[in-house]
Amino acid sequence: MWRTVFLYIYLREDSRETKNKINTLDPLAPRILESIFQVINRKNTCFYIVGNIMIKKIVSGGQTGADQAALDVAIEMGIGHGGWITKGRRTEDGRLPDKYRLKEIDSIDYEQRTELNVVDSDGTVIFSHGELKGGSAYTLELAKKHNRTCLHINLDELSEYKAVEIIKTWIEARGIEILNVAGPRKSEDPLIYENVRNVLKSVLYPPPESITIKFPQTVQEAVDLLINYIPMSEKTNIARMEEHELISLNLTLGNHIKTRFGLLLGNEALMQSCRYIIKKYEIDKDDVSSAIIKELWIRLKKTHALRIVK
């Protein structure tokens, strides 16, 4: 199964611009881009990387601690916020102020509002210091029950900087626009509010840098790029596949190729390179992504296939 995280860039199409814009999503992007620059050195099909991410709304259950930290960051940064809260807008400090735009359920059942927030979001990030317990552990169970993506950030094991990297990676990989945030209340973890606030602000704050790079112009350039940032374990997994199994990568790696390599915006140079390789003039974006996947597989078979030692 394709599990690789492609976090560093994503397209933002703007038909009024003559240049194509994409966004950096991770503090490590400059390091990755440095290797990309070594591969791509032609003078056309430029686009810009600017700071921004995909989150449109943050939701939580409104409790003190992690929940309210997330809502406060959303309000401060002008991002939509919401979520479900128990009847009477109950928190351990009393009634949740009206400035928080949460909807009440017809019950005082915390488990019900937790489930609604999991179901109504694209993904849930759970913060903690240590192992999950209580309501946080239950949130993880609900995410599994409803097949919702869920990320646990244990701040006892991760620095805030590393947590930011991981969350940005996850948001981009999962295409999350509505983010549910969960974690312990203030009485259970007095430090959680400030930690969650710091991490989320860093996740959402766009860096000021702008970098110019280019789309790959040939199939070989596209393969070079993929090899530069696909993790070693995934390279090995692909190398071990049979050719007929490559079709399983079309919806994941294939979509990544179409989006990140400019096929959705008409990268004619890459299309032409693909026509030469597959010896077919009438091709579409799926043909190009499939051809790139096959060329990647051929190369990895030579370099990353596991050999059985007798």
C-alpha cells in the first residue's frame, strides 16, 4: 500500500496569473527543494512557492486546555472555527463564552459531542504529554470506528518544532481542510493549553520566503524528483511489486504526480516526453502518471529490490 507523505508542495491554480503558485507546507521544504534544484534547471514553466496551508476550519469540543487553545488560535488567525459542545456549553470552568461558535447538542454526554466532532471533520489531531487516556483515548477509538484519519502528538517525545513538521506533513498528505483538535483539559495537564497554542500557530503561520522552481519537463526528470524524496522503505516496497500491481498506485502516487508535476495545468513538455516513451500520441494525464510510475518502478527494480542471499 502507498503510504508515503508528500508534504512539501501543493498547487494553487489561479487562471489570472501567468505563473503557477504552490505552497510550502513544511519547515524542511528548502532542504528538499535544494535537491530538486539539482535536477530541474530549465528556463520555462516556472511557478512560485509561498506560505499557506489548506485548513479552512478548526473544531473542538470547547473544553479547557487543548480544545480552547485550538479555538483561540483559529480566532486569532482568522480561520473558521466551530464544533459540538454539550448542552449548556459546559466546561470545567463553567459556561463556554459565546465568542466560541460551537453548537450545543441536546445532551450533557461528552462522548456524544466527541463523536460528532470526529465525524464532522476531515481528521483529528490529539495532543498529550504521555500516553492517551480518558477522553483523548476515546477520541482515538472513535476515529478508528468511523475510519477517520487521526494523529497523536505526544509532546513528551516530540519537540514543538518536530510536532509542527509532523502535523504539516499529515495535513497535506490527508488533504485536511476541517481539523478537529483534542487533548486533555486544563486540570489534567496545566501545560497543554500553551503547548497546543504554540504548535498550532506555527502550523498555520505562513513563512515569508518565496522560492522559484520549475515543473519537470521529461519523464526522467519526474522520476529523479520522486526518487529524491520518496522514503527508502517505500522505494523498496515499489521495487518488490510485480508490474500488474502498479495500478494500485494510481489513486495515490498517480494523483500526486498529476498535481505536483503540473499535468493539471497543462505541462505539455512532460506530456510530449511521455508520448515518446510509450510511443502513443493520443494520451491523457492518467497515461502520463502511469508511465512515470512504471519508469520509477523499472529504475527502483535495479537499485532497491531486496536480494535473497542463499
